[in-house]
Amino acid sequence: MLFDSSMARRFAAAAAAGGLAVFLASSVLAQGTGAQAPAGSTPGAKPEAFGADWESWRAGNSVADLASLQRGARDFLNYCNGCHSLQYMRYSRIGQDLQIPPELLQKYLVPTSKKATDYIGTPMPGEDAVRWFGKQPPDLSLMARERGTDYIYRFLTTFYVDPSRSTGANNLQLPATAMPDVLSELEGLKRAVFRTETKDGTQEQVFDHFEMVAEGSLTREQYDGFVRDIVNFLDYVGEPAQAHRRALGVWVVLFLLVFTWLAWLLKKEYWKDVH
């Protein structure tokens, strides 16, 4: 089962039917976390300077944001799972952690040929992937832990048109990537503008900024929120228990502080006669 535009329509139908409002009611066109300024939107910056500071872009995600994780799960399965798997994550674990009712999970997230207890694979045969892209798309279960959330965020926001590539696109974060710009319908198409700089007597092309060639179905702010949700979801997948671990850590620190205070009082009691 491939997750395409028909899956998006199924999500919208589910939203109209009610239930799990946060997860299903928000469409892709209403994306946006509002927590971070969109990439390249520095106050006072000129439009032509968009992307000049791309290396400083940060994901700014939070795995404690349940609504973002729910949107990220929806969008990953809709746009990414056709090529990429999550081999260490089960559908049922997502449903449990993200508070998705079992009936909605089975109906709208689990492929008809799978069970909720199955690991999240990809419907793309490995042989076809190698023939089409030259390599098999990587499993993304641990990508956020291996490369970091900022890396993934910059990767998904720095695709640009490159006619010299077989896919017609290139990427600033990962030059010569085999991945096509699969999100261009949402983001739009942008061209990379380079400037010539001379270094040690040698001229080289240095990236300067992006120019939009064609608008996508989302605004820059909406696409920025869309990407942050997917990055947030992949961060969660890399360590599903991290939100619980961090919450528990606060109580552990408080316990140690109280225990240290009690130990200090006990020490004073034992040593009061000595002094």
C-alpha cells in the first residue's frame, strides 16, 4: 500500500467524522507550529537574501509537543513511508505513545496488509529503489540520533533545482543526494544562486541565496511547520521514551537534593557531640 494523496483524503474524511481532533482535524494546508520563525525570515532581511544563512537554521523541535508529533506521524506516513522505513518502530507503539485510539490507528495509519503489531516497513522493493535512485533509501528509525534534528531540518529545506542531476534537484546539506525533491509540490521550486569568490588565486562558486521559481501549495511558514513536525516525529522515533525520561529526570534530581539535605542533617546529628 502506497501512501499518496488518497491517504490525505482519508485523513480529512476521518476528521469530518470526528475523533482525535488534534491528530486528524488539521490538514496540511493549516500546518505551522508557531514556535519558531520560518527559515530565512530574519526581521528586516530582503526577500532575495532567503537562504543565505541556511547553515544556521535549527529545527527547534520538542518531543513534548504531542500535537506536533501526531501531525508528524501523519505526514511521515503520507509523504515519506513510500520510500523510507522505520524498522525499529511498531504502529502500535506510535498509537500508544501519541494517544491514537486503536480503531483509528488501524483504519487510517496501518496498511490493509499489515497489523498494528507489525514494524513499519516500506512498500518499495529494494531492487526497484536501487534501479531508480542508485541506492536503497535508508531506514530512518535512528536518523535523528545519528545526524541530529538540525541536519534533517536543513536537508528538507535546502533542495533546489539542478538540471544537471538525473532527479532534477540537488541539496545544500547533502550535495549530490540521490533523493528527489519529493516535497516540491508543497514547498515549491527554488533556484540556488551562486557567487564567484577568489581564494588563493582560484575562483570557486559559493552559494549566495535562493530564488523561488514556482510557488508550492504551502506558504513558506506553513512548509516550515510541516518540516518541523516531521523532524519532531523522527526525533521521537529515535528514542520513544525520551520525553518520559526527561520528565522522570526532574523527579530524580529533586529526590537527590532532598536526600542530600537529609544526609547533611544526619551528619550534623552524628557529629554534634564530637564538636
